Amino acid sequence: MKKYQLGEFEEIVLLMVGVLYDDAYGVSIKLEIKERLDRTVSVGALQSALRRLEKKGYLTSRIVKPTEKRGGRPKCVFQLTALGQRALEYARDSRNQLWNSIPKSALKLRLT
């Protein structure tokens, strides 16, 4: 089903939005990717992916009230949609099918 295909980075971003749930905004997503995957992400790449996923219907966003902690600036919080959840489930199931198709002997390779 082509409609659910995600790029690797898109999948990571969607997963992080799910992990962070009500606290999924740009900076928190960026920090979570760095902490969990030891992967540095540019703000521009992250914002592009978030907007692209929102356009596909996988995410929604809302502006939340400004706080003193953020210097009075509002933040844009993202949330997974039902379609986004289905896309993640499809990606997970596809990967699991492929992993389960690898012969056990092929996984017994040694590093040289």
C-alpha cells in the first residue's frame, strides 16, 4: 500500500511524536531523537518533516499558550492522527515481515 510508505526520518519523527504525546513540539522532538538515537537533527529538516507529515494527514498541530519558561512565546504541539498511527503500524508490520523472512543461517554471520 503505497499510501502508507514513510521515509526513515519521517518514521522516526512520527514515532517521537507518539512517544512524547502531549509534549511533542520541535525542540522536544529534536532532543528526544538526539537522546534516544544519538542522531543530530537540524531544525530545518525537522520542521520540513513535521509540515510534510501534517500535509499527508499523519499529524495535526495546535498552538498552546505561552509560558514564562519559553519567554512568553507560544509553541506548536504535534499529535499523531489515526492515519499516522496506521502508517506507523504498516511500517512496523512490513519490517517485521521482512525480518521474519530472513533465513536463520543468514543471521549467523560473523564480523571479520
